[in-house]
Amino acid sequence: MNSMSEQSIWTKNFFSISFVNLFVFISFYALLTTLPLFVMDEWDGTEAQGGLVVTVMLLAAILIRPFSGNILARFGKRKMLLVATILFAVTTIIYLFVNGFVPLLWLRFFHGFSFAIVTTATSAIATDIVPATRRGEGLGYFTMSMNLAIVIGPFLGLTLIQLVSYQMLFVILNIFTIVSVICAFLVKAHDMVDSSYEKGNTFSLHDLFEEKALSISLVGLLIAFSYSSIVSFISVFASSRGLESVSGYFFFVFAVTMLASRPFLGRQFDWRGAKPVIIPCMVLFSIGFIMLSFAYSPVIFLITAGVIGIGYGSLLPFLLALAVEKVDSTRSGYATATFFTMYDSGIALGSFVLGWIITLTGFSNLFYILAVFVILIILMFHLLYKKE
């Protein structure tokens, strides 16, 4: 690789891996928001059954995620990217033919496996492709694909089911996954297999988690736990405040402010280091929760979306960059898998625990609690992260 490509973020490889991530996540989020409605509309299912088709895929992803780093190290990142992306696409095709609730649950479970591996592979390859000196900025751009999908996927899915049948929705999502497979074949990555497997080493916890990434990944879990209140309950919160008419714009404003601020914040991360950027972002995230508790008007509600977009929007790529910065390239898959295992667990745990807290305290008190909670995360991060 020449010196120019080592310094450039915007390579063919970077675009290819980013588009794989984008199209996979668009399909994921479109299904996440429409399948519960599909179960209730087409099969007269209950809300609980609708929720279960979401939970079972996330559960499968969390279960397989710790093993995905090991799988990438044994067989190679590019090879497993291709295999997992093809499996993800094939599984999406089967939605066209599923004809019962239990078969759908099994399909969702297997879909979670390929989703966990492909998203671990894309992130691990992205950390290898991006120049080390521009990792914060590069991973910031890469993870925009996830953030954009959070906006595009639900919007696309919910809009399409108003215009076409669920079957046609599945056909369109199949097109997205086929494009992701094409993009995966365009990715060029060195499949460096961990040499320890050639020596016949026995399986251990070292094959599931990267110890050096655990402390930062724990911070990621706690941030994800807090953010789950936004992902899971912002539409319910908006309805409780009579803000239904603008609730759909929350993630649009969130995405715009995130996209606008991330290039600047990414460069600051690479130039000034982690703490001078991550801690102010966490402070803004905490302030966003306080603002939400006072958000009774559309203007305050959408301004708050912007504050949270700046505050939370860049935390995931920056924490991921810290998780992989101290490991060898053969262990980047493990570090990535460890980080996303903790992150996914934070979202899942938060969706359950915070929903329970809301019923006891209401939204305003919940957001006060989370504002304080994020301040405690800042203190924890300050103590855990020591720049060498």
C-alpha cells in the first residue's frame, strides 16, 4: 500500500465497506420497525408477539457476537464478510415465503447470526482500512452509515407499507441486501489469520473477548444503556407531550447535527486526543436529557434532538477507536466484537430496565436520572482511560 493511500480515508475500499454496512443496516432497521406491524396486520398477532420478533433477532446477535471475533480470526475477515453478507441476503429472501409466527421467529433468530458476523466484520475491516493517524475521523465517517440507516431504514419501511404490500417491502429490501453483497465483493482486505490457531491452541475466554478492550467497552455499554431511552421510547414520550406531529423529525434533526459536527469532532479526536473530545460530548449528552425533561414545545423538542445528535452522535466511533487502538491487527476483530457485544447488551438491557423505570417515575424523572447517570459515566471514563 503506497503512502498516499495510507493517509487517505476516501479510498475505494472505504466506500465499499461503508456501503455494505449502510445497506445491511437499512434492511435491519426497516425490518425492525415493520415486522411487528406485519405480525399484527397480516396474522392478527398481539403486541407481545410483535415485540418478540424484534427481541429474538437481537438476542441471537448478542449470543453470537462474542464468537464473531474468533470466527474472523480463524477464517479471515474478508472471507467471513462475504459469507455473512450472502447469508444475510439469503435469509432476507426467505421472508417472502415464511407463513407462520414460529417459523418467523426461527428465521429472525438465524438472521441475527449473520447480522452479528457481518457487522463485526465491516467494523473490523474499517478499523484496518482507515489510517491509524486518522482513526477517529475515519471511523466517525464509517459509523455514519449506521446512523444514517437508523433514519433511512424506519422511514423507508414505514413509508413503503403505506404504499405497497408487505411482500413488495420484502422484495425491495432484498434489492438492498443484494447490493450489499456486490459491495462486499469489492472490498479488498488482507485475510490475516491468527497464527495461534495453526498451533492447535485450545479454546479459551481469550477467543471470545479482548481483555484490553473491556474497560472502554463497559463505558460503551453504559452509554448505550442511556441511549436506549431515545431509541425505544422517544415516540412514546412525544405522544405523552402532544408532540406526535414532530416526533418523526427527531431523528432527522439528530442525523443532520451529527453529520454536520462529526468531521470537526473526528479531526479534534485525532489531533487533541480522546478526553478533550469525548468528555464534552458526554456533557452535551447529559444536558440533552435535562432539556428533554422540559421539552413541551416542538421547538425545544427539536433543539434537544440537535444537542443529543452532537453529544451522543460521535461517541460510538470514538469509543470503538479506543477499543481497537491498543490491539494488534489480528485482534481487531476481537476488540470490535467485544465492543459491540457490550454495546448491544446495553441497548437491550436499557430497553427493558428503563421501560420499567418509566412506569414508576414518568419520563421527566427518568431523564433527570439519566442526566446524572451520564455524569457518572464521565467520571468512570476519566478514571478508566489512561493515555499512554
